[in-house]
Amino acid sequence: MHILDFNKLSLRDINKTLQESDKNSFFSIRNPKGSHALAVGINKKITVKVVGSVGYYCAGMNKFSDIKVEGSAGPGLGENMMSGNIHVTGDVSQYAGASGHGGSILVEGNASSRCGISMKGVDIIVKGNVGHMSAFMAQKGNLVIFGDAGHALGDSIYEANIYVAGEVASLGADCIEKKMTKKHLSDLGHILSNANVSDYNPDTFRRFGSARSLYNFNVDNAKIY
Amino acid sequence: MKKKSITEPRTSHTFDAYTNSEIRRAAETGIYDIRGGGSKRNLPNFDDLLFLGASISRYPLEGYREACNTKVILGDRFSSNPLNLEIPITIAGMSFGALSAQAKEALGRGASLVGTSTTTGDGGMTKEERGHSKQLVYQLLPSRYGMNPDDLRKADAIEIVVGQGAKPGGGGMLLGQKINDRVAEMRTLPKGIDQRSPCRHPDWTGPDDMEIKILELREITGWKVPIFVKVAGSRPYYDVALAAKSGADVVVVDGMQGGTAATQEVFIENVGIPTLACVRPAVRALQELGLHRKVQLIVSGGIRNGADVAKALALGADAVSIGSAALIALGDNDPRYQKDYEKLGTTAGSFDDWHEGLDPAGITTQDKKLAKRLDPKLGGRRLANYLNVMTMEAQTIARACGKNDLRNLEPEDLCALTVESAAMAGVPLAGTNWIPGT
């Protein structure tokens, strides 16, 4: 295990070390002090443990690597990630997993507003609650919420799936509750097992997705545009 | 029978023929007009400025003999590998999806022949355009369609698109007709649906956030490539100042004549300000920050010829960018397709339904048969010719003003034909020392 300490190294030093490291390396990052843009653009299978909370865009555009934050994360956690796994033990701020194409994000605490905005294939699991406008314009992937969802959930959603165990304050435009089929129960099980989450009751989840009524412009829908 | 007095039929300026037809169209269809291109209004523009050639008080350089530099470096503020361009004219961002693969390839070929850059668009980077563009700027757009870190690292520069001159405050629009399998796959959306890109980035909101976003992009790319920030021409003084303060290497300001693939007509014609009015406030913002020439300024929106290039540079820009003009060079709205345009209910020179995917010139289409009409090699050659002509025209003017570098042109070399253009450009009305507003 390699220790990278913010008390001794700059952000550039730490990111460069991570980006240029050998495959299967294991790093522990100490004293992050809420630093922004930490562990971004990693392009290989390595393991990174961050001891403490981080700022904006931690693990941004991640590919292949497993990143665990033992603390909380600021806005844009794992934005546009392509693959790999991100695990935050605390809470996360706005836009977690924004436009993520693949991989998995597990948040043990709560996620703020716009969680999973424009997501394009990533799986996001939030053990707590999510804020308003989560899964806004979500295109593909899955947002799994163990707690409650704020207002306008799934507004203008495309082909992503949302699973909610708690209460939904309100649904956004073109987002509707859909039948939880066997296939979707199975999908949910895979998503959670991939993230090593086993303490759940599948019967408590409801599924939400697109009514697909806004896919092509129709003047009769003008009031909801 | 009493004879009626005879007067000429009088049409209304308020309800002119176009306005009336638009009212009838709205009543019939129930949808606003969507079209491509930029503003078609008669706006104050660079034609309203004239150069004051040298005579006794200034002396000129010899045409075709004395050198006049056209090279420009973009993005050397923070990046280790700035763009080194042979000419100060770049190709603006236009997406694969809005344009055919052939058109994107032609743009890359043409730009590369003359040593300038081309730019991706909404939907990501295609192999064709990376392969044929020696210097490629990769756009980071609010939709993040096709955005991935591998392409980001292949780019020679990154352009964060905050706004576009044709639609400040608005998002992109690519209607279902043009969403074929390849376009749909690149954008991770179902085939055939309307793709209305967001107007805001999904993971930041204001200038303080943008500064951190720029930091992230630099950390991902190792501080190697320049970061551009593109803003629409609406409040250029403030937007350019904030972009520079946020850490941009280059700021692009796109006036309302700048084109779009598809947007509401009411948006194109009523939101934003003319390119002419953008330049001086943008330059002033950089000057007041001590960053003029350190943060390069690119101006776009309705640039057509070498005179426009020279005027933009004289007002303080470092380079210009062209989109619509480049498409015309490739063959857009060419009279040889007049019969085809007539079948679409329009004419060569007026065609702007780029969103419908039926472009007879094979440029703004995903129809395979139509796209084949455009030969990318020939198109690239035509674009290169056009870029060379623009550059030579600008050099001709610069030499006549006694300048051995296009960027040595200055506002003092200009005067204005109208009070409005004098005020916007901050140069004297012709024959006077009067600059309105100063």
C-alpha cells in the first residue's frame, strides 16, 4: 500500500501518481482536507482509499478503479464516470454521478439535489435520502434510493430506472411509477449485489421511469414543457 | 357612376409578408418555427466599419513583398501544449449528428491543410474528425453526449461551452429525423426521439464552480492542453471577465449571427447581441484584468471574409472562428441545387431547415444518399481555398495599414459609417473624432 499525504504532496503530485501508477496498485490518501478534483481521470484498475472528506468532483471521469471515501464528498462526485466503483461512507453533495456512463456509486449517507442528473448508464445506490430533481434527464442506468426522494424525481427522464424504498415527494414531468416486474427485481438484485449491498428487502422498492410522452414534440403537451 | 380614387395597394411594415406567413404557419401547425443558421436580421455588423489606410501620417507595407504574420498561439496561459495556428481563423464547433460524417471530415481536412483547428460539437468526437483534424478542440457541453475521458485526452484543446450566440441561455436541439443508429448510440438515447440538450451544465452553476471544473479538466489532462470557455454574446464584459477569472486560457465570444443546427426562430432573432457589439466589451474586460493577449479572445458569429477577420482583430480579438461560412464553402445553399431546394419549398441562399435532415448539399443530414453528394476531399480543398483567401484579404488590409502582423491592427485603424456602429465598436464616426458614448 502506498500512502499519499496532502500534508506533504500537492494535488498535482497525488493525481499524477494515481494516473501513472501500475495496475492493481493500492493507495491510501491522507489529510485530503476537502480537496477538489482528487483522484480524477484514473484510467486503470487500482484501489484508492481516501481517509477523510473531499471537495468537488472526486473520482471524476473514473475508469476501472475502485475508490472509497471514508467521509463525505462535495458536488459532482464521480461525474461522467465510465466504469469502476466509488463508495462514500458519508453524505454527498449535489450532482453525484452526473452524466455517468457506467460503473457503480454507493453512498451510505444522503445525496443532495440532482443526484444522477443526465446519467447515461451508471448505477447509483443511495442508502439515505436524495434531494430534489434527482435523475433529471436521466438517460440510462439505475438510481436506487433506500430512503426518500425529494420533489420532481426523474423529471424529463429517458430510459433510466429509478427504484425507491421510501417516500417520493413528487414526480417530475413525464416520470411515472411502473410495474416492478420479475426482470426488474432481478436487475435490482444484481445492482445491489455488485455493490456488495445485501441488507435490503426487495418488496419495499417501487420502480419509476419514463412515460415517453415527451420523446417527440407534440403541441398538445405544451402545458408541461 | 362615381369613379373611385386610385391609390397604390399599401402593405404594412408591421405586418409584412414574412410576418403574415409566420402567423399563418403558427396557426396551421401549432408549433414555433425551428431552423438552423444564425440571425437573418439586418444587424449592425463589420460592414459598418472601414479601415483608414496609410498615407502620409502612416506608411504602408509593400503588398506581396513585405511579410505580414498570420500565426497565432492559443492557450499558453496555463497549458504546456498550446495550439499553434498558422492563421487566426478557426473552425467552430459543429456536431456529428447535426452534420454528416462527410462534412465533419471535410472540415477537418480543410482546416488541417491550412494549419488551423476544428472543433467537435454535441455528441462527442468521431474517429473521422480526429483522424482528419491535426488540431482538434473537444467541446464539453451541458448534455455531455458522447463525453468520455479517452477522447478528452486525445484532444488538442478543450472548449467548455457555456453558451452559443444563436441561443444565449438555450440548449441544443436535434430533432428525431436526424437520430439514426450511430447518432443515437453516441448520445446514449433511443433512435428517432427529439434530443433537446440542456442549457446548463449538470455539475456546476456559477463562475466559482466553473473554476473548479477547469481545475478538474486540467488535472485529468495533466495541464497539457488549453482550456477554452465559449460564451454567447449577451453580456460580454462580465462573461469574459468571469471566464478569465475562472482560469480559462482562451475565451470564445459568439455573437447572435453565429449559427446553430436547430433552434427556435424567435430565439435566434431576439436573444443576444450582434457580434460587432461583443468585441470591445470583451477586450476591455481582459485589459482591465491585465490579461489581454495573455488570455486569447476568439470572436465568432457572421465572419465572412478577410475584412471581417481584420476588423475583429483590429478591435482586439486574437482570432476568429467560422461555422456557417465554412459550410457555405463546402456547398451549403449552392445554386447548383436550386431545383432540390425548390422541392423543399425554399431557394438556394434561403435554405435553413437543417434540422429536417434533407439537405441537398449533403452537409446537414444523416441521409446516406444525400451525404454522399459531398466529397470530403473536394470539400476540404474548397474550405482550404476559402481560408487562404480570407487570410490573404486580411493581410492585404493589414499591410495597407502598415502592420506586419495581423494582430498589430488596432482600433485606431478603423472608423465607422454609422453612429450605432461607432458606439458599438468604440471607433470614431468617419470623418470625425467623435466616438459616441465616450
